Amino acid sequence: MELTPKLAADPYTLIGEEDGVRRLVDRFYDLMDTLPEATVVRGLHPRSLHVAREKLFLFLTGWLGGPQLYVERYGHPRLRRRHFPFAIDQVGVDQWMLCMRRAIDETIEDAPLRAFLVSRLEPLAAHMRNQPG
């Protein structure tokens, strides 16, 4: 059984390149900012989400196969190390994925792409966990 769905093209192209990544990121942070079920993960962020939106956009652009904008600006992502200052437990991981799944469902029509993204983002989000519970 295939655990990671195969795609017809690279994810960056399928998502709609820059505009598609921006839509996904904006919807993700809009959900995080408004969902009562996301208060823990929202609390890990500063009041303004402007910088977080931009960094996630830059990271996802390269991660999806587009230009390596994050690497050009900040160097290697070293995601886990960059997230160490934040107490991320399973609740935070689950809330982050709740917002991301909803954003994916609401902004991406292509079902195989949605499945692919979730299958790749779940382990990435879990890897950010640095607290028990």
C-alpha cells in the first residue's frame, strides 16, 4: 500500500505556485487566529502574525518545489531547532494540523494534492513537538 500519494506534477505547480501558497498560508493563519480550538497554538505566536505568515510562505514555497526563498533569506530551515524556544506539546501539534488540514481543504481542489500535503505535513508537525503531553 502506498503511504504517500503520487502526484502528476510537482506540488508547487499543482498548488498554483506563489498565489496558491499564499492562499494556503493566509487561510491557515486566519483559522489559527479565529478558531477557539486553536488557542494553544495561537498562544505560541506573537500578537501580529505578519512575520509568521511571511516565513511560512517562504518555507512552503521551497518545500513544495518552488524557489528556495526561505533558504536564500535565512539559510537552512533547521525547523526543530528554530522551534525549540517554544513549548510545543501534542495539543499544539494537533491544533497546528487542525488549522492546516482545514486550510488545505478550503484552498486546494485537487484531492491527491490534499492527501499528499497532509501525509507530508503530519510527520513534519509531529517532529516539532518538544514537550511531553
